[in-house]
Amino acid sequence: MTDPRTGTPPDGDWLGTPYLCFERRGPIAVVTVDRPEARNAMTQSMYYGIRFAIEHVNRSDDLAGLLLTGSGDVFIPGGDLGGPSDDAWGEAPGLMGLDSLPFETLRRSSKPVVSAVNGLCQGGGMLIAMLSDVAVAAESATFRSPELFRGIADTIYGQVLPRQIGPARARDMLLTGRVVDATTAVDWGIVARLATDEHVVEVATDALEWACRTAPGARADVKRVVDAYYGSYDRMTMEQSLSGPEPIEGFHAFKERRSPGWIPDDLHTDGRI
């Protein structure tokens, strides 16, 4: 997927990066994450592009809702730890930071957003799935939250995940990096529905179409009450964590495919965690 505006900010249906495809299918907008050479790893511009897409749909009178999915066997694996990309307009120091992330925009979207989780889903991808109005997982999808292995105190996860699946399961996922399969994810409430790999987009589209039939005002009132259940996260602590030494070591360990230095020698594993 190419576009002559590669490396330019979002504008209309252009989401600011060649790795997000915005399609109009009647009243439904579909955004596909498509960066196969990096397993759909998210740049800052990609995260902001999803945020922009949600706002774009909400501003468009001819669009009723948004479907999010990924290409191949990956939904969204979280942020790219591999370095600069060719859509780096959003990576200028201090430009956006946490403001590039789509999670708050997703929570307050007045129009329905549904995720078709077609495969690997972790990090920011799992948050996007959980905060969607409905998330449908393909049978082959897997879910994980590896942030603590990267040295990141992700207080968004700390706030949202226990309310989504309960504190015991949240601690298990956050503190051990446990990988959860699609059947378990539905059972725990990470996502709402399960579908075959071949029909996950079809099932998600059907859910979105039904959500788009609900009365907008009443829907917004109900969504506001549901959103209040999650509460607000500690942004200052997360920003402090991101500027500290542990994420730097976590980044280098990931790049060098080794265990981070804070792990005792006897607990080192082969390759990255």
C-alpha cells in the first residue's frame, strides 16, 4: 500500500501513514492496519491515525460507524520498538507523546467502533479491542500485555484491565505476560464474541451494523455510563515511567533479543521475552 503523501499528517480519508487503509463501505468505515514487514507494529503516526479515523467518522454525516481490523494473521501487536519509520512525521520529539494514542478517543466516540481481531493482539492492540464497543476474535487470535517486560508502567492497563476481567486475572496477565487464547479471551471478557478466522470480519461487520441501528442520543447516554465504570488512569505516573531508565533498558533488551538487566542471571531466558 503506497501513497504519495507518505510522511504527512492526516487529512480526510488519508490517515497520515501508508500503513493504515481507510475504506468506505456504504455507511461503514473500515480501517485496516497493514504493515506486514513489521508484523503491524504501530508507529506513533499509526496510533494517531487510528485516533484521527475515529474522530473523522464521528464528524462525517455519511458514516455511521467504524470497523478496525488488521492484515494477515496480526491485528495490532503494540508499539514499534524497531526505530524510525518512513511515516515519522508524528515522531518528532515532544510532538504528541501520549496524546497520539487513540484510547481516550475510542472511549468517548459517539459512533460505534467494532474491532475484528484477526490474529495476534497485544499491547496497545489489546487495549483497542477491549475499549471497542464490540470486539470479535478470530479463533486463532491470541492476547498478551507485555509492557512490564519492556519497563513501562502502563497505568492505562492498570486501570482498565482489572475492571474488564477482574483483578486476579489482570494481575496474572500483567505480571507474568501470560498469553491468552481466543476462547479464554471470550470467557474472561477481554472480547465479546468468537468467530472462525474466515468469518471474523463478517461477524464484526454484522455487530457494527446492529450497533449503528441504535438511537444515537440514547446510545451515547448508555456509553457514558459504561465508560464511567473504567474511571481515569494516572497519566502523570505513566509519563514519568516513559521518561525513566527502565523503558530504555527494555527497548535495548528487545532490540538485542536478550533479557533486561533487571532480571537475575538465573532467570534469564534465551531471546527476548
